[in-house]
Amino acid sequence: MKQMFTGNVVSLFISQSGLSTRKMQQNIYLDSKGIIGDKFYGKDINRSVLITSTDSYNLAKKHNIDMSHGSLGENILVDHNPYHLSSGVQISMGTCILEISQNCTLCDHLSYIDKQLPTLLKHDRGIFAKVIQEGEIKENDKIFILD
């Protein structure tokens, strides 16, 4: 299988039940149901992992919206913009293989951060992926598109 290097993992997050903030992690473990320990684990395998680019935060910052990483609800923040990837494309991070399943739809909670954020990030919030090969992803892991 051919691999093309595209970037690195910047930060990792999980959602905790009953909390609105995301908890930063140095590593996450994934299986076929999603991210182990995340409140969305086992709910919808096609939406089990949200990948967001630092480009989304930079775009918000250009419009004077300053927010901390994790605010967009991502599980994995990367330094490469993957939003152009089509459903079915597989990527490798750490010991995992993920498959892009769909673009991320906008959530109402973004307007609580700033009213212009949903419109601004309409196509730039993130992409969902499902787990194809279970394993571990750590901060600074390299990201490869698989062919």
C-alpha cells in the first residue's frame, strides 16, 4: 500500500459525559466503535472521529474570533487541511487506519462561541472518519493518505 505524508497530529481530545469542554489527551485508543473513553463511543461509527485542521482556527482568528483548540469539537487536530478528502479515502495516524466518512455538519453550539462562526466555518469545520484498523494515536504522530 502506497502512503503519502500529509502532516502531523497537533492535539487530541475526548468528550466526557456531562461536560461541555473537551479533555486534552496525549494519546487516544481507538477500536471499531470509535475512541475508547469518549462519550460518543459506540454511538455512530461513521461519525466516531472528528478531524479538524488548524486552518479552521486560523480562519476564525483572521475574523477576530479567538478560541482554544478543542472548541470546534474535534477529537484530532492536525496541521494539514484534510477537508478536500472524499468519503472512502483512508488515512493512517499512529497505529490506526481511519476512513473518511463525511463532512462535518455545523452544530448550534458554534454560535455560542461567536454568531458569525457557523457561516464562517460552513465548509471548514472538519471531517468525520470511522476506524478501519484499531490502535493508538499520539500527539505529533505523522499522517499519511493511503492509496
